[in-house]
Amino acid sequence: MSPALPCLLLVLPFFFLTPEAESRHSKFSPVIVFGDSTVDPGNNDYVPLTIIKSNFPPYGQDFPGEIATGRFSNGKLVTDFIASYLGIKDFIPPYLDPNLTDKDLSTGVAFASAGSGFDPLTSKFFSTIPIDTQLEYFKEYISRLESYMGEEKTDDLIKTAGFVLSAGTNDFVLNYFFLPIRNTTYTVEAYQDFIMEKQLNFVQSLLDMGVRNLAVVGLPPFGCIPAVITVESGTILPNCKCIERFSAVARNYNHMLQTKLAQLQNSEIRIVYVDIYNPLDDFIKRPHLYGFEVVNQGCCGSGILETAVLCNPVTPICENASKYVFFDSVHPSEAAYYQLFLYIIPLLKIFFD
């Protein structure tokens, strides 16, 4: 275990409450989210130029009302489960939804955009919302809240809010490994440093704006993403193994991230490192323990290439998405997201009780 990890894990109970004691009585008002498709509830629905959308079936087939909201899954995301668990709201809405009321804003929104990353080139290539623009939206959000509830109450709300940052995978998976641009000028190690600097600058910007409770999600074992396996292996066979050298990059980055985040801690700032690498890795290696049967292909279509517009209303789908770790060839199923959420709870009990 990294020496930075205990320090980071010990603050997890502050961000997530134990179900017995306070599951419906959150000490946070809003949950506010930045990042990529893992936490985008539908902001890309309102971005005209991007094809990185999922506001059509079969996405959302298991969401309440069978609505394709723009979430890249068959149902809810981890952030939805968190908000519901904390007793704040059932779902985190996209900030760009024009129907949001001031009250909706005051209980939390997501600025996240599928296809985005810390590298400006990542969002530019896919015409999604850059991470810096998400920060500008946050500034706009604060101004709207100040008009609604006043500056003092807004300051208090931001200080007590729970923030989530989940991004970085696209910078490596969609950008560095598969576009002949960054990998011609950066070594893997240099690009890791480049992304780390961008991520830490973003975190510091949030802290400078009054954020005091921040959960930073690490990278997944992206060498096990079905689409990555397909492209890298050069075969359409669904039984290929994870690309270890890709996942190793994620592990190394996560180690660096934990160390850097620990250095930002002080008595007034709580920063949580959220490990998703190890639970996802375990889902894939020991699927039967979590009720999964298929780990190397998605539920949608062949499961090895289809995502976004390629996973659409005419694409065949599996009978039971809950048996799949991945819903499309890139994104986890609702069942996997729920298992990730459950993975957090035992940690909370260990460090809280």
C-alpha cells in the first residue's frame, strides 16, 4: 500500500456516511461533479458538434422510466447512487439541462462531459466540453447561486458540498495510445507527468474557489476495456486478454496521484482518493463473486467495438445487462457501477467504526 493511501482513505467517512447511522441525513448539501463519461449524466446532449452521445436506446434501458438520459450505461452511474445514498436526490442532473431550477442547482449538478480529459487536445478532438470549460461553468454556477441565495449562503454551501472529479482515462485511451500526436512528442512517463500537472492545477483551482471536500477518482485498468483490447490486439475475437502494458500505465499514474493528493491535505481540506482500479480488476478476474458472467465484451452488439452512435436502437443487445461488467465496449454496466459503489461502503466501516 502506498504510504499516502492511509491518509487519504481515513477521510473517506467524511465524504460517505455509514448506512446504519446517517444514510438519509447527509452533512452535505450538493454533490458537484466534474469529469468524463463515467460521471456525465447528459451534458453532451446539449453539445451540438459532438458525436459522443448516448441519449438514445439501448442506453438507459434500465434507468427509471427506461429513459436514455445521456448516461453512458444502461442505468445509473456511481454518482447517482452516491447522491441517493446520502439522501440528497435520486439522480445528479447535467448542468446544461435548461429545465433546471435554482433549487435543483442548490442540491448539486454535474459539469462532466463524455470524451473529455485533462489534455486540451482530448476534448478538442471529440468536440466535447474541456475540463477548463467545466470550471468556467462552475464559476457561472456560483454566480447563479449567489443570485438565488446570497453570497454568504453560497460560500457556506460550497465549503460543505461534496465534489467529485473523475477524468483522465480518455487522455490515455482515446488520445495518447491511439492518436499519432502526443505519442510522437511525449514518452509515456512524460505524458503521465503532463496529465498529472493538468489534473493538479485543476484541483488547485477548485481549492482556490472554496472547495473543501473533494473526491478524486483514480484511473481504471483501461487495458481491460473491450474496445481497447480489440484495437490493440488487432482481432475481433471476444476472448482476448487484457493489455497489461496499458493497465500498468494506469497503476503507475494512480500511485503518483495518491502521493500528490496527500501533499495537498491540511486541517481545512479533505481530499479523498477513490480507488476504482482494484475493484474493476477484481470484477474481471473473479466475476462470479459479483454476479457477473461476461467480462471481456459489452452487452451492446458484439461488445468489442460498439459505443456511442455505434450502440444504437438497431444494435442487438444481450438479454441481461446485469451479467456484464461492461454495457458497451467501453463503459461499465449499471450493475458494475453499483458494485463499485458497494465497494466503497466496507472501506467506510473499516475506517469509521
